[in-house]
Amino acid sequence: MTEVNPWKTLSQRTVYDNPWIRVEDHRVLTPAGSLGQYGKVCFKNQAVAIMALDPDSAVYLVGQYRYTLGAYSWELPKGGAPLSEDPLVAAQRELEEETGLIATRWRLLMQMHISNSVTDEVGSMYLAQGLTQGASHPEETEQLAILVLPFVQTLEWVRDGKITDALSIAAILRFASDGSSGEPPAPNSR
């Protein structure tokens, strides 16, 4: 199949702008040739998430109330970084900020588009190992709880819907797929 853009943009305008996102309204010709309207959320940051794994194959999760959901959420430590920043540097900063952990070994698990039907946001997910505990320093808007779960239980939380965050799910499932039977791969296989 040819990867050709069948959409034609007739006009676009910004309808909302703040320090984190810009919302655009696009008037388009659809692939069928009809007039259409498309809303696009343009993120001014990239997303990073970190699966911090200790020597006993336990995963660090952070819990916090998410205003946008109106609910409490358990997820991997994560945050945003300017588009120009190396995502690994951002991940290292976010892990220390939210959990106090510093890792000596890092591996990119995957990158993904978070919700590509409405946004251009990109997320990078990392595995962090060789952990040393220091002091956390969350942002003033974050009231975080930290929970350390065995990897197998973390995977169960994904399967049971207790973890619903897209970046967290993607990273946990990607890591599980690197091993067998949902067990994390042996350290020498990385």
C-alpha cells in the first residue's frame, strides 16, 4: 500500500493555547472528498515514563489523584519534557523527582504516539535498573504515594484494569513480551 496523505488541509486556526498545549481547528477535505473538521491537540512537551525495576524484579509505581480523570491512578513514574530535551535526560530527572531513585542502567523500551487520532504527543518509555534510593522532590501539584510491587503483580494490575495509564501499560506489556510467561527476562539477557 502506498503511504500517501489522502487528506487536504483547507485552513487551520488556533482555538486555545496555554504553556502545555495548543488546540487547533482544521477544515479539511476528507479522503472521500467531502468537507470535514478536525481538532488537533499539539503538545508542547514530550512524555516520558520509567519502569524502575529492583534486583528482586519489583516495580515502582506512583499513585496520585488525576484531575482530568476525577479518579486516583496508579502508574509508572512519568512526566513531561521540552520537545528539544533528550528524553533519557528527562526520564532520569522525573524518576528522581517522583521517587528519589537514581538508576545506573537505562534502556529504551519503546516510543509511541499516545492518542494519534487527536494529538501529536510522543511518549518514550525506559527501563531503569541499578537503583539507589535518594530523596524525592515532587512538584507542588503532585501528592504522590509510592508502591513497590512484584513485576508479576504489576502485570496482573494491568490485566485487571487497576493500571489504566497508556504509557504505563505499554511499558509493562513491552517488558513482559521481552521475557517468557510474563516473568521479567533474566538480567544477563539485556
